[in-house]
Amino acid sequence: MESLPEEMIAHIFSFFHQIYGKLLLLRTVCRKWKIIIDSSSVLWKHIHLDDTPDYFSGKRYLRFHGNLRVCLTRYKKYIHCIRADDQKFFENIEIRNLLVNLTNLRKLDIPILRWTRYFANTLLSRNLLKHVTIDDYQREGFYNIPEFSVRALQAGVRSWDMKSISRVLPSLEVLSLSCRRDKLIRLNIVSILGNLHLNELHLNVRPDMRRAGRVPIVGVPPLRELLHTQHANILTTLEIRCLPVSMNDAVLFTKGFKSLQHLTLGCISTTNEDNTTLELRSESLKILHLSFMRNCTIEILKCEMHCLEGIAITECYNITSLEIDARILLTLTLRNNCSLKNIETKCSRLSDVEVRNCACLKWKDFQKMLRENQGIKRMELADTESESIEVNERDAPNLRKLAISEADVVLKRVYIDCPRLEVLKMIGSSSPRKRPRGRHKGCSAFISSGSLRKVKILDVIYMDRINIRCVSLKDLLVVRAGLLFSGNSLAIDLRAAESVGNIMLSDLALKQIHVHSPRIANLMLQSCCLATEKEGKCKVKIKCEVIEELRIIRSGIKRFTLNVPFVRSLTLDSCHRLAALDVDLTKVKNIRVERCPNLATHYQGLRNENNGKNNEKNTGGNDDDSHDDEVDDDDDVDEVID
């Protein structure tokens, strides 16, 4: 890297995170790197901290805390933006004092940061700040607390005079405010915004500080007042998650706020006199999240939003029909809509679909929606009550990823025939139901695609057959499928025209394994029970030209026969019942046998016999090295592997 220009070296260093990475450690490598890191403002201009739990435990927390302290001290003149989630660093008094000393700060997006009058007035960059996040909502419990604490919590933003924010931050353009409804009523949000010159307002309205026995009031009066003022055009994000909102308010918010792009209504309430159809229209909304109350009487939801990119409908227990008119919609999420039966969409760009716990939605109706949206690339299905899931090229020709979770005993057949499918995940139910009386068949899966990257099947205990047809497969993982106590033994049939990467079969009850591919990189059978049938034994047949590594671990087999031209690596580990090994060691480059007590004597005899053959061969002539480079393997457990 010494020959590279300094600008290119600085660009390479920009891929190292200032806090989580080792950017500060690179300063100690050489003097040139130290000068580049200390003088490159682009490396320290933006500091973004992720909310990852693994980062805040033990030594990591201390190391990251130290890195942050060094950054805020040594490179404070370069820092323009600090964005974080709920990191505990900013509750430290030392870190708060270092934030005060930043001179060129433009954006301070730290919700967990506690704002006080002293903190706001002592900020050296208060005249330059353009984006500020203030979370004034108290997360403590409000029951059984002393009266003086109640008075202190009720004061809230008034403790540092929210109305003086225009004086403290004269250049403010974007304000993200999270506050309780009663505070907004008491402080008059309209008068606060009157002294500011904002371009964007992100507002998160939280529930009131309720005492036990009080009934929540429906509606947010401050927003109705804001709707009829000039400040209605600056509201960009509105989140009302836990406050009941009436149908009229929902219609007013979507239609009245002309610049609103992100709307979250977590609790829509209705009365017996309200209409059963809710129609929402907006010309600016991009993200919409709706959730109804359990006693809500809305049955038909219509959304006409031409700029909408993502919509999530959750916990709408009485809704039966959903109509969406959004030409550029990209993401559709439906969760826990127990009565939903019909979906009508007018979307030409829909690419992501998630349907979870929509029991009344028939697969034929959902399949009709798929055919109307041919651009779907990712799809996730969960808790479906359908007996069959069938997706073919006609339904989703561009499907890349399919995930089926919470697959229960109801599911009998999975048929996927999509030429562009790359990833398939199938995960069983965490609490599977008992098999209905009189039912003997399990679940069968057929997957046909071109180039598969990953097929993952976990905990589907009623699975009895897996058929895969593809050109190439990178990873196949099957764990805890076809368990013995479920009454099913699993049969796997894999045919790949070009190559197969890694195959891992673990904790399975197997009755048949057939793998046909010119090349297999890695095959591992771990803790698999090779169940016997009435007419014969479990059959394992692998036909290929190249297998890099074959491992059999903790298997109950008694005899192992290997009949292939060449094997690069063979491992038999913890097979306590294995007593017979029929392997020509001249065709195995590396073999490892561990913890197989019944095989020790037999294996030593094979080695002695093999050494004798090698000595005779060596005296007869030279070996051909080209043959050793070939890797050709097949294995069988309980029977011959051809």
C-alpha cells in the first residue's frame, strides 16, 4: 500500500468503523497511516452506531466506550453527524460532556440522550445544529409511584422550556420529537412550531401518563389543530402506536398532511355507528402501518396511494377484504389478520410479500394475487392453514427467495417450480400439533430450479420426502426432519446437473438417500438413524465424479461399503456399532477413524493389507500423478454406495 496515493488509502480506511472496527489501531502501524487517519476528515465526519446487543457486554463495551471517547476528544473538529439508537454510552456523564465540546456538529440523532436546559445552552455547536432528535417520553412505570415523582414526570419537556428551542437552536431544520399527548396539549405544539423554521418534523405521539382505572381518550387533539395551520406541510413522519385513533382521524391524517411520508397508526378504534369500510387516500405517503383494535368493526380496507412503497397491515382481526391501488408498491406485509379472505392489488412493482397467520386466506385466492404481480422476488409464508403450497413459473417467474415458517401437520405438499429460485427455507412449528387420527401420510417437498444457493429445512418432523432438481446447489441443510416418533422416515432425492456444494444431514430418520451430481464438495451425515424397512435396509446411493470430503458422525450403522474410483477425505467418527468396513484404501487419499471400537482390529488389518499392495506396486513401476488429482467418491451407509 506504500505506492498507493493517500486519497485511495483514506478511501480504504473508510470501510473500517470508527468505534466497532480497528481504525484507531491502524494508526499504530506506521507514521504515514497515522498522518492519513489524523488528517482525513471524511473518516470522522459521520459516526453511526448500531443497536447490536453483542456489542455491549463485558470487555467489548469497555473497548467501544474507550474508542468513542477517543473519537470525540481527538477528532471533534471533523465530526458533523452522530446517529445512535439506544446505546448506553450516552448516559455516561463523560460522554455527555464531550458532546458539548463538539464545534462543527450538524446532526445529533440520539434518542436516548437526555436533554436539559443546561445541556442545550452549553452546546458549542448549537448555532450550527440542523437535525436534532429529542425523546422526552418517560419509559418508567407509572403505577404506585410517589406524588412528587408524578409531578416531576408531568413537567417533562417544560423542565428545559420547549418553547425556547428556537432561541437555543436557531439553525434547526429537522426536528424528531417523541412526546406524550398530554404534554403536546399543555404546551400547544402549534405555538412551539411557530417560532421555528423547520423543513421537516418527525413526530412520535405516546400515550398519556395514566393511573390505574383511567380510560384512554380516543384521538389526538393537537394534531387536529396542526392540520389546519401552515405547519401541516412540514410533518414528514407521524407515529401513533399505542393511542386509540378514530376512523375520521385516520382519514384526516392521510389526506390532510400533504407532505406526510411515513404514517404508523397502531390502534384504530370504531363505534357501532361507524361505517365498515375504511378508505384512505394520500398523494405523498410512502410507508403505511395500520393496526386495528379487537373490537374494531372495519371489514373492508381500501388504500389509494400512488406514492406508496411499503404497507403493513397487522392485528386487523375483522378485516375480510383488502384493496390496494399503489403503482410503485414494493413491500406488502400481512400479519395476524385472521378473517382476511380477499386481496386485490394494482401494483406493477411489488417485489416483497409476507403473509403470516392469515388462516382464512385460501391458497387459490393468494395464488391469484401472485399472478397479478409477476415481479415478486421474495416471499415469506407463516402459519398457513393450507394443505398444499404450489408455486410455479406461471405464478412467480422472478421469485428468488421463498421462506415457509411454522409449517405444521396440516401442510401435506410443497411444490416449487421456479427457474430463478435461489434460496428456500422451510422451518417447522415450534409447538407442532398432534397428527389427526386416520392420517398416515406426511409432508412431501418438490423443488425445481436453476442455480440454487441454499436449501434449508429445519424441524419439519412430519416431512417424509424431499426431491430436488436443479443445475447446481451450493448448500443443503436438513436438520430434525422425519423423526422416528412422528412415524415418518425421510427419503431424499437430489439431482444436480453440474455440481453440489455442501450437504449436511443431521438428526434425521432416513430410509433413502439418492444423490446424482458430477461433483460434490462436502457430504456429512451426523446423528442420523438409518431406519430399516420390512423388505430391506436403508439405501444410500451417491453417483458422482468428484467428492471432496465425506463424513459420517454418530451413526448407528453396522457395515460400511465404499465402491468408488477415488476419495480425497473419509471420516468415520463415533460409529459405535460399526464392525465391518469394506474400503479399498488405495482409492482413499485420507481416511480417519475415531471412536469406533468394533472397527479397530478390522481397520488395522486393512491398513496392513493395503501397505503390502503398495509395496508391490512401487517395485513394479512409477505411479501416475495425474490420477491422484482426481476426486471421485460415493458412500453408503448400511449398503453399497455406487
